[in-house]
Amino acid sequence: MVESKQIPDQTLYDSRFPYFLGNWTRSIPQKNTGPAKDDFDEPHIKRKIAILNKYPQIKELFGYDPRTQYITYAAVSAQLLLAYYFGKVYTGNYFWFFAGAYFLGGTISALYGVIFHEITHNLAAKTSLANRWVGMIANIPMIVPIAQSFRRYHLEHHTYQGVEGHDPDLPLEWEVKYVGNNTIYKFFWLLIYGVMYIGRGLAQQKQLSTWEIYNIIWTVACDIVMYRLFGLKGILYLVASVLFGYGPHPGAAHFIQEHYTYIDGQETYNYYGSGNKFYMNIGFHNEHHDFHMIPWSRLPQVKAIAKDFYDNMAYHDSWFRVLYLFVTCKLMAPQSRLVRSLETHRYSRRNLKVRDDILKSQKIIKGTNLSAIPDAEYFKEYQGLIKS
């Protein structure tokens, strides 16, 4: 009789389990020359698996929220009415004209980015086609064709988060090199951040998709109609609104908040402040990346259910502070990101598995509120890191 032998488990497991935070150290401007590097794949898909192992009821939150459509129609209508007012009715000076473009138009324009974000994941309507058209409607006051390109490149950001040459959310090499850690350069970089977001996608030199071509035709037609209805001043108002809304505006601060590294080992950050009420919970960014099939209105429920996975992470509660710190703090610059190679990403995703163990309940150590740290403490930390 042949004696059977038990074959040991040869499975390789991801050592980041269960929280999937890394062991890398962040890039320090004027000490390091480029972003920090990771030896693993992006963490969100694996954390999703770990969370669902413990909280399978989260699947009940999957779906879409049709209220996003009504928010879209209201926001577009409001901005077009304002464009008519500033284009055909308003006769005051340009100070108040641009003040209106910043405080009113910029605030509304930033909301369109959140809507594009929802339609990208088909979270506004039942079908992909319906979601695309919600995006096209939201694109009307944006002047430039962005909805379908954002959809394309944002999906690549989810798939290849932090992967050099594949994640269009990463700053380009020249941004890191020439903006550097100069306070004035960082401020002006924020001014053109919306333009750079488009430029990074174009830098990949990919052929336009059919829907991107439709988006261009649609936008040109809408621009012609709006020019005839609102005049040149109305168009100027819309252009200024877009530049303000995707530049130094609190509604655009989430672009910095989301993946610019404030501490070692954490590459995605949440914002838990009052701005989430107007901007459709866009601050719940870890929850979104972990569960991109859940619409904005249910993301707080994800955090409430799986708080043992989220409450220990560092977070922000002020978008004003996010912008201020990025410009003034020596610890922050365009290089303050985490990158990984495509080979590393693919190897880790394919070979390093998620344990079936269920995270046991334990005392949660509350994550750091990054917005509450005084300037002097950040400066002291920077000085220590530079000298080390």
C-alpha cells in the first residue's frame, strides 16, 4: 500500500493583509528626486476581497442612484442661467464678474467632475448608454469635450493605480522636475491643474475612441449654440468657471487629497468634511476605490459597516487645508506620489493572494487627522527628514 503524503500549501500570500497598507516611505522633496516606489500591486482590489470576506452584506449596496441624473440637470441648468446673466444682463465691472465665476461658476463646475466620476462607473443610470448621455449633458457648460475622455482614462487609473506609464493620474516627469518644491510654482501648477489632467491623457498618445469623437462633435455644437445665446461674455464666464473650478478651488482639492502621500505606507486618502454634502461624497475615496460599484450616496454605509478597515487610516477634514498645505508645506510637491512598475503590479496581482482569514474585532486606533496638524509640526518633521 502506497503511503499518501500531504502536500504543503505553496500559496504565496500578500503580506499587507488585512489593511493593505504598504511598508514604503514617502518621497521627500529636495531629498528624493522622484516619487516613492512600491513592490506590490495597487491595494484596493485585495482590500475589497478582505472586507467582503468579513462583511458580505456590502454587496447589497451595489447598484446605481438615479438622483445623480436630477443633480446633473439642476447643475447644468443653474450654470447656463448664470452664463446668460453674466453674458447678457450683467453690466458691472470685471472684478465681480470673475468673483461670480469663482464662487458660483467654479463651485458648480467642480461638481461636474464628480458627476463624470459617477457616470464613468455606470452609477447614475441602469445602462452604460444612459450613463454616457448623462455625462454628455454635464459636459455642456464645460466648453471642452471631457466627459468621455475622463471616463476612459479614469477607468485606467483604477486598473493601473500608480503604475508608471499607465496611470493617467500621475504627474508627468516635467511636472515633477520643473514645479519642484517651489511655493509659487506649486500655486500656479494648481491654477492649471485641470489643463494638466487633460494633458496627461493626451501624453499617452492613444487613438480617440468613437465616443470621444462623438463628445467633440457634441461639444462644438453646444458651444456654437451657447455663443449665440450668451455672447462672448457668457462664454468667458463659462471658461473662467472651469479654470477656477479645477484649479485653486476647494471643490478641486480632492485631486490632491486622494493620492498625494502625507504619511508613509498609505497611498489613498479620504476627506471626511462638510464638502461631501455638496460634492456627492467624493471624499470617501478609499471606499470608492475598494467598491467602485457602489454609488456616492451609499459610500458612508461602507465606512460604517467596515469601520475596522477604514477608521485607522489618516484622513483630511478640510479641503482648504489640503490646498494650503500642498502650496506651503515643504513635505508636499508633485513628486509626492507612489509609483510601481507594470511588471511589479502584474506579478503581485497574479501571485500574491489574499488570505481567507477574517479580520478579528479589535480596538481601533483612530487615524491621524492630517488637517489638524499645525504648520510648525509639519515644518519640524520636514527638517528632521531632510537631515536624516
